[in-house]
Amino acid sequence: MMENVDIAIIGCGPAGLSAAINVKARNRSLLLIGPQLCSSSLHKAHRINNYLGIPEMPGEDLRKAFLNHAKDMGVEVTQLSVAGIYPVGDVFQLQIQDDFIEAKAVVLTTGVVSTHHLPGEEAFTGKGVSYCATCDALFYRGKTIAVIAEAEEHEDEAIFLAEVVEKMFFLPKYEVSRKFPDNVEVISDRVKGFRGGERLETISLAERGELPVDGVFILKAQMPMSQLVPGLELENKHVRVNLEMATNVTGVYAAGDVAGRPYQVAKAVGQGQQAALSAVTYIDKV
Amino acid sequence: MMENVDIAIIGCGPAGLSAAINVKARNRSLLLIGPQLCSSSLHKAHRINNYLGIPEMPGEDLRKAFLNHAKDMGVEVTQLSVAGIYPVGDVFQLQIQDDFIEAKAVVLTTGVVSTHHLPGEEAFTGKGVSYCATCDALFYRGKTIAVIAEAEEHEDEAIFLAEVVEKMFFLPKYEVSRKFPDNVEVISDRVKGFRGGERLETISLAERGELPVDGVFILKAQMPMSQLVPGLELENKHVRVNLEMATNVTGVYAAGDVAGRPYQVAKAVGQGQQAALSAVTYIDKV
């Protein structure tokens, strides 16, 4: 059982790190969850010149400066896959693998990812296409599934699924090094889409063609926000927030790119601070 | 006649400087107007630790780092007193002494000042109490007035008034070094308030007592925002803005402390960037 916290921050780019140092500065406990690089867009940015006080800095150096500042203040980034965030009474339960972490408030700073969907993906969501191994594994006991994994961090979820199902086709979008159980067939092929009638029936691969499956799990670096937090309102594909960075779900805040354009560092850092301070004010009242 | 600009920024604290470097980064012309220190609250701050990327820095060092960044990008701070901002067609006229500067959009980043009023001040505003020498001087031709000046930068306005009126009591809140015309009496006394009937009749001084005057000019470091921009909507004493930092007056944006709490550096810098980018988008459309 993991420790419960005051504030859970999902995402460790500029908005998430800014939120984290402000929660620390206010002496509240926090869990900062994010991927290894924290901000791949900052990592790739040639040079940032419009973040006041730090002129002409390569994106990668700025990324490191941000992480170092957080580290100096005792903030650690935890690499976990959050499957869902559910309000239970006055708190939130974050589903992490087969465990839960409780937080009094949540700050979403996951950034934006391309929202590219494969043909058939949206049509069969909930009808054979799932994004959450922990949530839906038991529906596929003794059946045949495919798992599309974006990164190595999803392998634990895949192995958990393999223990439940009869047969798994594992389709990684990266180079696999690990050995999988015997009922897992690792396939290097390009997924073209999904087909079926009322429910999903086959997954279409570029070389191998149609593969009959009972279900497909798509394990993305980032889930669609509205699936991560049930009932969360979006506006033009971004999480809808007000000036306090509050979303429509009481106790849930959002900041940075996930909360809207422009996708800029200073705006993300400012909103991260605002979201953190709003969350602190909120938990003091509950 | 001063040069016209794309965007006028009023105030050169963190929000104003952030707005300025972002306007520069977008290659638009700008005028940045502000007082000498730019941010007296940053100047006085012991240590700032929650501005991401710059850990544990004394406020004064951060103030200098911000100014240097702006200077490196070719941003200059102009010390001018803006008496009013008026929309004229698609542009704004900024009244500066007896001159005008034209801007296509305006960003307000003036921060907050104590809104302490003297007894009677609000009651007699427009009935003998004025904040704008340029606007109201001619009403007092040949009459007796008092001028309360907060800082040396107001002396030019006072001398302009002295040329119009018969007699002036000059009440500085600072040490005066300059010589004034013969019809000006400089008084070192504490102003207790204002008295009168329908209109202002006397100014009450702590030592000298009641002094009969026709009018009083209160020259503050910062005018009330709603007087600076006619029709500007406030909310809890702050300028009302939306997520794009737009005010209710089309083409006028606000950012930082003037746009609401929390009074924090990161939030101000982020909002300054947002306001600048919104203003650039706006002028591209007009």
C-alpha cells in the first residue's frame, strides 16, 4: 500500500514541476507522477528565449534546470502508470496497477500528445478496445487479446494481462528486450486498424493481415483525459479550466498545455503555480 | 510627437517585462512604460524560491535578472506618466502630459498599490478632488488648489498646474529638492482629509488645520485602473480578465497582480506572456 498524500500531480513538465515546488513551499505532501524525461518537447526544443530571467537557453538545459530546482526542494518524480482517478467522498483514489493511492486534490499537467486514432479505434472503444489493463483484464479471462504498447513502462501491465488471458499478441512500438511468458507472441508489425460488427472481431496488421481477437488493449503514454478522470469536461480537446485553474470536477485542477494554448513554458509555469495554490486553498477548506 | 507602437505595456514588473519580451519575440513594436524600480515589491522581497528554474534567489537579484533579460532583447523601460487610455476607432490613444501616443493594443501590468483613501477623498472625487492634472487643470484657472504628490516624478505636472492657477499649496510625500514658482507654497504637513458641502471647500492638515482650496490634485504613483481606462470592469478591486487575459475592453489586456491574486512571480510572468500573445493575435486580426 502506497502512502496517501495531500496533492497528486500527474505530469512533470514545466507546469507539473512548478506545481510541485509550490506545494512544497506551502508544506503540503505531494506525489509527482511522470515519465522519465518529464518534458520531451522541452528536451527537443532548440532554444527558449521567452522565459523571463533565463535568456537564450537550450531547451534541454532548461529542462534540467527545472528538474534540479525541484530536486533541490525535495521533489521526486515517481514513474507510475495511472489508470484512473476517482472521487470517493472528499478524496480521490488514483488507480495504479492493482493498488490505490489517495489524494485530497489532483493537479493534471500531462501536456498534450497527438490524439491520432487508428481506424476503428473510437468505434470499438468499450466494445473490445480498452486503455486500462487493470480495469478490464477480467473480461478477457481465457480469451485471446492483442496489446499495443507505446513504451517499455507498459510491460508490467502486459504481463499482468498475460496471467489472465489464454493468448496474447504483443505489438510493441519500441524495441523489446525482456522475455515474455509462453502464451505471449511478440509481433513486429504495423497496426492498420480494427474491424468487427457489434464488437471488435479482428485487428488489422500491415503484413500479417487480419488477426482474430476478443479484445485489444492500447497502452498509451497518456490516456485520454476524459477517460482518466470520469466526467471531466473538455473544450477544444483541452481540459476546461477557469482563472484559478479549477476544472469542472471539484478538487481537480489542470495547468499547462493540457489546459489550452499557447503551448509555452512561462504560461505553463505560471498556471502550475496557480493550480497548486488553488489546490492548497481547496484542501484547507475540505 | 512620440512614435506610435503596436503594443503599449503599462507597468514593468514581472508581468510587464514578460509581456515585453514576448512581444519582442513576435517582432512587434512596443512601448514599455514603468517607474524606475519596475517592481518595488520584488526589490524588497527577501528571497524567492518558487519561480521554477531559479532557486533561492534574493528578490533584488531576480528583479535585475528580469530587467537584464529584457534589456538583452532590446526592451527599454520608458518613465512616463500615463493620464488616460482612450479607444479611438481601432487604436488607443495614451495621454502623456500634453502629448498622445497611439497603440493598437494595450497590456496593463501595473501591479497593485494600497488603495488607502483619505477621509473625504472618495466623496469629493470629481467635486474638487482630481487625479489628473492634464485633464482638469483648466477648471482651476486663477483659483487656489492643493497638490498632494507621492513622488518626484509628479513635479512636472505640479509645475504645469502652477502656470494655470493663482495659488498652489504643494504637499509632497517625499523630500523636495527643486525650486518651485513663486505662487507655489511647499508645505511639510500631514494631510488628514477633505471637507466641504456640495463641493470640496477645505483640505485638513495635521498642524496647520483647515486650508481653504477650490480643488485638490492627488498625484499618485498609480491611478485607479477604472479611471485610467474608462469603462474597464473590475472584480474585487482587480481588473476582470478571462483565460486569454482579455479585459472587457476589446484590445486591452491585463496580467499579474492587477488581474488578481495570488500575488506571485510565476503567475505574473505566465500571465504576461499570455497577455502579450493574445494582444499580438488581436492586432493581427484588426
